[in-house]
Amino acid sequence: MGQRSARGNRTLFEREGELLAVDDALGELTGLRTDGAEPGHRPRGALLAFAGRAGIGKTTLLTEVRRRAAAQGCTVLSARGGDQEQRVAFHVARQLLQPQFAGSADADLRTALGSWYDIVGPALGLCAPTEGSPPDQQGLRDGLDWVLTHLAVKRAPMVLVLDDAHWADPESLGWLAAFAPRAEQLPLLVVVAYRPDELPDHAESFRGLPGRAGGRPLDLEPLSVDAVAGLVRETLGEHADDAFCRECWAVTAGNPFETVELTAKIHDRGLTPTESGAYLLRDLAAAIKGSGLLTRLERLGTSTVRFAWACAVLGTETRPALAAAVAGLGHEEAADAAEALRGARILTSTPTAEGTLEFVHPLIATAVYRAIPSGVRVALHGQAAWCVINDGQGPSAAARHLMETHPDGDNWVVQQLRAAAGETLRAGAPDTARSYLARALREPPPFDDRAAVLYELGSASLLTEPATTVNHLRAALEEPITDAGLRQNIVYRLSQVLAHSDRLAEASDTLAREIRVTDDARVKLRMLSEQFMWDAFRADEPDHPSRSRRLTKLADRLKGRDLTERYIIGLRTWDAVLRGEPAHVALHHAERALDGGLGWAEADRGFEVPVLVALAHMYCDRPGRAEELFAAGIADFEQQGWRGAHLAFGYTLLGYLRYRRGRLAEAEDFARAGLRLAERVGPGTPVYWYGTGILIEVLLARGRVAEAARLAEDHAFAEPFPAAVVFPDAQTVYGELLLARGLVKEAAEELAAAGRRLDPRGIRNPAWCPWQLHLARAERHETPERAVATAHEAVARARQFGTPSAIGQALRVAAEVSSGSARVKLLEESVAHLERSPAAYELACALVALGTELRHTGRSTEAADYLYRGLDTAVHCGAEGLADTTRAELAAAGLRPRRLHTTETDTLTTDERTAATLAAHGSTDHEIAVELHTDEQKAVRLLSAAYQKLGTDRTGLETALIKPTEGRTP
């Protein structure tokens, strides 16, 4: 019927099923089976969730869990949510993890936390926040995941116990709810308890957590008549008769807490536990809670009542001296009050191990707090704020109390809330920081500080509530601002949030208005750089050619002396790529932008321009250099703890880089990783469009058209397309997908619409957006002559840009839509260009197309060589669909696929390195062949392999060869 608990030496009645689940979980965690048998598998963790209303025995049960875990040698992490601490960011996380690092020197902490020190340290209260941009919430969660996982493995087996989870702060609860399912893959048992009717919206995921209860929590039920009788007799003696025990059950409804308190009252009153005294039980039970509890408290005297109120206001972990200061009591008077509250079973009989005061039960704490008259409660919170500041706990500890006070125009309150918001924001809790600043604004702040508070509020809610942020920042600009630097920062921040909200035209207009009234030349230059950047991403920019001319004129006279100048030069780089200027021009400006540094995580700057400069190298047939820049940029993101949208962009675009190099399996892995991160950021965001479009491109290249179509449907990848420019261009990718599905007419309409949108803006580079190439393929069915004209126009544009990959791809499509002998000539030229590029997939396509065309014209011997090479390259790229097509062509030619000569390493062979070195020094293909004692065709193939492995064309060989590129895989 019951099991003995260590707490108060009291039996846990009718919790045998719950304790059995605990023992089973502990047995699997520690490797010790409850039946004494040997475990059949390695120890593993689990999740146990207990749900029940207040007083049902959750805390007593979890106390027993901790005892049993410790008895089996487990490391126990323990925390408890608090009604008064819900506004304190990471309160629960700190209870769980801080003790594990207690007493560690800073050097030891840095060693233990590694690269996560500056990210999770401030959140856990282990170190002060650093200046600069805070980690994003996903980065912080990843860091907390790492810390807990590391501890679980290092100090296994481990049991994490969280009581009153419904009162946990949102930051901790959101993290734990996401982490908890991973416990089964770790030597970690997670045990949580909560009141289901009080679980907040942000913790709804706890209801559906998988665990030992078949996907639902274990519900704790009220005690039966027999269990209540056992509990009564355990306290009052076996002589308690059945009628008396039955009445105890009736007045408590089987609630364990109320039953325990009732038996204590009976014992204190000396009441005989027989039927004759049962009529007194209802009044005694009423004194346990509600008005009865308050009446009992009031009888203890004014000082004791005030001390109890102070404890309720301060919440858990209350030190007696602090409670005395809040209550306005002297040391002896406070000690007497505490003793009286213990005697009345309002506070626990002894202080906690840390010497703090604790209410007997959260129900009592809540009742006491709610009984405080509203005016007194506000005053006590105000006094508590002063006391915790004087106690050295800092603004963050005072903020939750100031949140409960009434606005009164007190500048001290404003300053404390602003300081707390700054600390909390840098620790990674923007929602809490925003609530502090909103309260500071209502105080209100002094007239001269109002704009600064609005700016800080807008910065705190930058990405979480963009519409609200815009309102705050616009309101800030309407205030009289004497600090020019503050006004400029408001403008930068406002333009940034408008741009990230897909309101690029408004972002540009905001900067334009400020540029007109700014006298400082350097500030004006910075604002121009921001305006140029947002205009570059506008799909609806009305005057792109004019902007391009102004940007060119400005950038060409700048020297790159500071970050602003380098940003403008970086934007000039990107503009050159979009317009299809010769690739060497774009590369010249790209290196100018990089000279002096162009970090991806600069304070108060976006990462857009550094990313554009890196991608410019990719489009200019220098993907190896682009990958170097991406690897450094992603490292910057991870060091800052930016693991949401930033890292999603990084992985997604890295996948696009691998796609452009023809490494399709790796491209798919990175694109899927990026899209998973983008899905956490949210659908409809720019990174979501990037991730979906790039993965569709990769799947089409791998021949998985149906899967690409499902992906597009699942992710709403269709009209309306975003107002911001994304790449690859979303409408063009959608048209390519329609074409692959055989929807030729619909594809032609989409692709033509893309051309009408891009051409007037001067975006004419088929390397950036090959809409003409796909349109030509769609037009050849109905209007073959127009298809040829479209393709040859794309070839002309590709020749102007001048990269071998762009020219080769355009020539291949021109051949596809042409007829007669021109097809072979175009394909031969296509192969010749692509052999001089790093674009392995495009080379495979051209080789197969040329081999197929030669077979159809009766030149089977020549065809075989190209088909074999095409198959080899396609397999190496991971282009399964193209490989299958090639095998079919070989079979049709009566040829058997031979053993492939693929290589799975980026390391250059001796001959490849020699050929590349000679080419870098200016040797011709013929001279290289002579030096290597081979023919010219073999020399060309050696160079082609080197271009693909090094990620460059011929012009970039010298630079690529002197860098440690071998085996570099981010």
C-alpha cells in the first residue's frame, strides 16, 4: 500500500506504480535491473513526467526520486520553479547547472566550457556578459545542450529533477522541453513534475513529451480512503478509528498535503482520533488553507505577518537578513518572527542547506502572497528592489520586483531596469529584456532619455517582434535627440529591421531621408553603404541602373580605409557580378574589399556584404576561395553563438557552393542542415526561401524530380515570391522545377516573367540567374527559333562575364535547342570551356550531351570516350539521374560500362599538381604535355581535375596552389 520515504520518515502511500517506473528507469540508467538480472543492453536514459494538482504529492515523490538516485551513485541535478521567479531569465537553468561549476576558478571554467564560455557563461551566472552582440536564442540553447550533454557523459549516470515546472522561467523551460527527448540517447534520466492546469503556453510541449508513460505524463491521483487512514494512523497512532479516518479523507478529498497538515493540527490540538471528535475536522481543515491559513497567520502578530509577507515577496532562496530588511525588522525581531512561522508550520522547521528560508509548501507561499493588500505588496516589492541592490545582487535581481511597482516617474527605477535589460539581453534573453524596457518606458523616463529607452527597446525586440520594433524606433526618431550618435544608431537599426521584415523600400527611404539632413561626411558614407545594400536586395528596385552607376563612381574612388569603405567596395563587387561585367573586374573589387578585413560578425553590422563578396568568388569560378571565406564566417557565427538564421544562411549557401562545384551529395547534406535550421527560424523568412530553393536545385541535379516537387509543395515554394532578392532566384528555380516535371507551358511563363523582372534592373548575368537557359529549353517545343535566339543571347552574356563555367553551360543549352551539325560544334566548345572550370557537374552534363550527340550522328568510337568520361564524372558528382541516363546511352551504343576511375579525395596527384603548377606559371597545354611526356588531351584532363579539386579556374591557380586547400572540408 505504501513505501517508506526518507522525507520526514513518512510513507509514500499509493505511489507504488510511480516508484516502480522510477526504479525501472534508474535500473536502465545505472545498468542495475530491479529484478537482479543482468541488463541486456548498455545503460540508457529516459524521461519521466508527473502531473497533478497542487498538494497531490509531486514534491514528496521527487524527493524520493533524488534519494533513490543518490543511493545508486547517480549525480543529481535539481531545480524548482518559483511563482515569484518566473520573470528571472535562466533561474531554473542556473539552479541545475551552476552548482556543478561552484568554486571553479575562471581559468578552469574556460577549460570546462571551451568555446561556449562567453555564450552560456552569462546565462548561467558564471561570468559577466561581454560587450557586443549577444548570442541568439538558438545558439544559447545549443550551448546549454552541450553543457548538459557534456556533464551527463562526464558524470554519468545523471538524474535531472525539476519540480514545479509550470513556474519555471520561459527561457529555461523552452530549453528543457526541447532537450528532454534526447535523454534517451544519454546516460541521463530527466524527471519533471508540474500542475497541468497551470502549465503556461510556452511550455505546452511538455504535455506531449515522449517518456515512460506511453507519450503522456503519469497523472498523480488523490489518495483513497485506505491510504488516508494509513497516513493518519502513521502520525496519530493505530488507535485512530475508521470513522475518524474516513472523515479526514472527506474533508481533504484525498489531497496528501492537506492530509499531512490536518494530522499535524490534530496532533497539536491533542484531539482524540475517534468518531466523537470527527465533527471538528472540517474547521481544522479550513484553517490549513485560504482564509483559515490567513487567520492563523494574523494571530502571530504584526511583525510576524510582515516578515511572512517579505518572504513571500522575495520568493525561494530567501536569506533571513534580506527578509528582515524588506520587512523593516531588526535582527532579533526577525528571528522571533521566523521561529513563530516555523511553529505555525508556515515555514519549514529548519533552514535549507544554504541557510535560506522556505515555505512548507508552495500553496502556503501563494496564499500568503495573494493575501498581501495590493498597496502594501507594491511597496514591499519596491523595498525589495532597494534591498537586493544594496545587498550587491545587481539590477537583474531587482528588476523582477520593479516590474511589480506602479509607475511614478522615478529615474532610479528607469536606470535599474535599463541596466537589467542590458545584462539580460547580453546573456541571451531578449524577451525578458524587452519586458524590462517596456516597463521603464511606462515609468516614464526623463524627457531627454525617452529616445534612448525606445532605441534600447527596439534593439531588444529586433527579430522577435519586428512590427513593434519599427513602431518603437520610429517613435524614437520623433523625439528631440541631442546625441547625434544615438540618432544615427536608431536609423541604422530601423533600416535593418525594415529590411529583415521584407520592407526593403521603406528601409532605403528611411536612410535616404537621413542622408539628406546629415552633415558628417563619414556618417553619410555609412548610411549610403547601408542604402546601397538594401537596394541591392530589392526585387522591385525602380532605378537599378542609376544606382549602379552611382555605386560604381563612389566605390572606384574609395581606398578601403575603414569598414564602411570596404562595405561599399564589396557592394560594387556584387553589382559587377549581377550586371555581368567581366569576372576579373568583380574579383579585383572583391580582393579590395577583403584587404583590411571584412568580418562576418562585426558589431552593429550585418553579415550580408561579406557573404556577397564570398559568393562573388563562387560565381567567378573561384569556389575554393569562397569556401575559405565561408569557413571563416561560419566560425565567426559559432563563436558569437549565432546559430539561428545566421548559421542557417551559412550552411545553406555552403551547400550551394558545393552544388556549383558538382559535389552534390555534400551539397544536399549542407542544404538540408541549413533548411532544418531555417525551419526553426520560421517559414516565409528569407533564409527559408534560400534553403528551399537551393535544396530543390540540388535534388533536380541528382535526378530526384518527384522529391523536389514534394519539397516545394511542403514548403509553399511558389507564388507569391518574396520581395527581397534571394539566390538562386526563387522564380527561376520554380520555373526549372516546372520544366523538369514536364509542365513546359507553365515553366515558360514563369521564366519569362523572371526575365521581365530582372532585365530592366540590369541583372543580366546567366552565371547568377540562368533564366534564359531554362526558358530556351521550354521554348524549343513550341517556338524553336525563339529558343535558339534566347540561348544565343545567354551565350553572349556569358562570354561578356567570361568565366569558363558560365560560357560552357550556356553553350550546352544552346546546343540542346539547336539542330543539325551546329549541335556537335557547340557541345565541343562547351566541353572545352568546362574542362577549364571547377564546375564538375556541368562538365558531366556537357560530356554526356556530346557523347550522345556523337552516337546519334554515327560517330560511336568518339562517343564512347565522352560517355565513359561523363559517367565517371557524374558518379563522382553524385548525379544519379545523369549517371543512369549515361548508362542507357552506353547500352544503346552496345557498350558495357567499364570500371570507374573516380577519386574521393581532394588531394592532387603528382601529375595534376605538376600540370597545375606549370599552368600557373604561364605554360600552354601543349608545353605541359611535352613536360609530362603525354599528349595534349591528357594534359587538359589533368588540369580539369586540378580545377575541380582546387575550386578555381586557370586564372586562380597560382593563388590556390600556395594555400593549404588539401582536404579542407568545413
